[in-house]
Amino acid sequence: MKRILSVLIFLSFVCIANAQLGVTLDSCRRMALRNNKQMGIEQLKIEQAGYQRKQAQAAYKPSIDFAGAYLYNGRKISLIDVNDITPSQLFNPATGNFDFVIDPNLGIGLSLDGKVVNAATQKVKDALTFNTHNMFAAGVLVTQPIYMGGKIKAMNQITEYAEKIAKLLHDRKAEDVIYSVDQAYWLVVSLRAKEKLAESYLELVTNLDNDVKKMLEQGVATRATLLSVDVKVNEANVALTKVKNGLVLSRMALAQLCGEPLDEPMILADEDRTDLGVGLHPSSVDMKQVYDRRNDYNALALGVKVYDEKAKVARSEMLPTVAAFGSVYTTNPSVYNGFKNRFDVSYSIGAMVKIPIWHWGGLSNKYKAALVDAKIKHLEMEEAKEKIELQVNQANFKYQEAYKTYEATKANLVKADENLRVAQLGFREGMATSDDVLTAQTAWLMAHSEKIDAEIDVLICDVYLSKVTGNMKY
């Protein structure tokens, strides 16, 4: 019991420690990739492309089909008319009756009983009448493609490329999700820093307001000076309220991206860091490596290959096709050994050749249209290549500019801190007015705010640069 209690206490301390450490950027990325609905859709598209690839592979193998049919006929089938086989009966002078029969086929006279003749002809009639009221047929057909003009191979290539494209687009969507998460994450960190900055600024103007009130009581300050300081205090309170509200909303936005409940605020690991580790990366970029790493460019290149294969599919319709087939079937009635109402089984094998001869240019024009589609995709890929190079250069310049701005804000921050220190010291010594202090405080606030924005901008530009150069790690 003591051991279990010790374990529970240890786990509680671990949970408290993790809660105090906060959620890291990598954790937010993993949660977003796991819970994002668009990522789920892209994953299902990969699964769908895999099924289509297997479907195309099945075309190489023989297909087996079963067919069955039943037919009910209202009348029987008779192959002869009874009048065609009934002899003509004439008057017989010897007997005085119509029993002298002449066979129309032989042309000779036969003296027979009319009833006997009628019975014989009816027997022949019955023998050539078949019961076809109920008819059944069933069979199994096996078909093996031998040569389809290259269509099967082209369709297999298309589905393989489509599956690879689906995976590349899935990774591209993952990069978009990560970039959105990073933006939301650093926005929270930025607003948290500005919240602390707004609190510090409110403390500065509040202290100045208290000092001016004391000076007013001693008669060394005017009412107008106090009012101007009070205005700054109110502005500081309003700014702090806005920052707090923005921070709450930004936490909700990050929680939505990560798939977490909106009513549970996410405490981030980098919220209280004073140095976010901003550094400058080399400005040179190898575009060949960028093209090799970019998922969208590789997907577009595979798309070009897909259209090349579609042109081959269109060409296959102009070529001969050869297929072999075999079938086993049964019918009822059976006619293999006389006409019998029973099931008899038989089989057949054969081959089929189809050769297109003349379609008034329909097939050739279809092939030419497919070739034009392939050429269009080639030109689109070349255009995309140029746009990617421009995008990378713009992202690189923006990153370099953001870092230079960050360095400048750090230098301005040192000057603003020193300016505020001198103004406060001069105000205490009576060498500076409250307006000088307010001006120095405003400059101090702006310098710190610009430094926060510049630092966050460098981090976001760094993520975007890694995204457009294909270097994003996740």
C-alpha cells in the first residue's frame, strides 16, 4: 500500500512539473497533425489511391464471370405443320368411302384406313414439337487480355503515380498545418510578452502618477500635468485589457488547431522565455536541392508523367487488341442428343482480335488532344519552377530583412532603456518634466514592443523559409 501511494505521489509530481513546463512547439505540431481534419482527408486519399493501383494491377490477370438466365415461353415450338405431312384422302369407288389415300410426296395411291393415317401423322407431329415453356441457361466465362495496345501498362503507371502524388500532397498539407501552428504558437508567445510589457508600462505610468500627485500636494505640479498623466494611465489600462483579450483568443485559436478543448487554456513552454534563440542562417540557397525537396513540385512533376501516360492510353485505342476466352455453360432444354428437358454441360474456347480501321479521325484526334494536354502540363511545370525560385528568393530576402530589423530593435531597446533611466533620474532631480518622462516611457514601450514583434517575425520567417525550401522538419 505504501509503495502504491509513493507511485501515485511521484506521478502527481510529474504531472505538476509537466504542467509547469508548458506545452512545447513540437507537442503542438504533433497534436495538430494527429487531429487535423484535412490531414485525415489526405490520408484517406492515399488509401483510395492504393485501392486504385491494385484495381489497375488486376487487369493483367484473367477475369472470371458467371451469368445465368431463365425464360418462360407461352407456347411450345413445333418444327412442322401437321398439314405438311397428312396425305390427301379421295373417294374410293371400290368401297364407296373417302379412304383412298394418295401420298403427295410419292404420287402413288394407298388404300388405308383414314384413322390409321391420322394417328401416324399425329405421332410425327408430336415428335417434332418441343416443350420450351421453361428455359434455363448458365455459364462461367474466363477472359484473359493478351495485348490491349499498351493500355493496361499505362493505367498501372498512372495509378502508381497517383498514389505517390497523394503521399506528396499529404506531406505538403502537413507542412501547411505546421506553418499555421507555428504562427499561432508564436502569436501566443508574442501576446504573452506584450501582456507582461503592458503590465510593466502600467506600473511605470502609475508610479509617475503617484509622484505627480505628491508633487501636486506640495504645490510643485499643476492640475493639468496630473490630468495628462492620468490619461496615460487610462490608456495603459485599456491597452492591457486588449492584450489580455487577444491572448485569450490566440490561445483558443491554437487549441483549435491542435484539436484541444477551447475552454482549457494552453500554457506554452516558451511563454516566459526572455531569449527565444533567434539566429541568422546562411543566405545562399541551392535551387536544385529545393526542387528535389519540394513536395508540391515533385507532385506536379508526377502529374506531368500521368498526362504522358494518358496520351498512351488514347493511343492504345488506335492499336489492335487481342484477348483469349473460355467458357463452361449449361442449358435446359438440351439439344446435344435430341431435344430433352434436362441440363447438359458443354464448353468453348476462343480468341478475339479487334483492329480499328476507320473512325473518321476520331481516335487520332483524341490522341492528339491528349498530347496537347501533356504539353500544357510540361509548360505549367516550367512556370511553377520559375515561381518557386521567385518564392524562395522572396522568403530569403524577407528573412534577412526581418533579422536586420531585429538587430536594429535590440539596439533601439538599449537606447530606450537608457533614455528612460535618464528621464526618471532627471525628473527626481528636478531637471526634467513629467512630459519628458511620459515621452521616454512611450518610447520605451514602443522599443520593447517592436523588439518582440521583430523577434517573432524572425521565427515565423524562418519557418516559412524552411517550408518553401523543403527543409521543414516534423
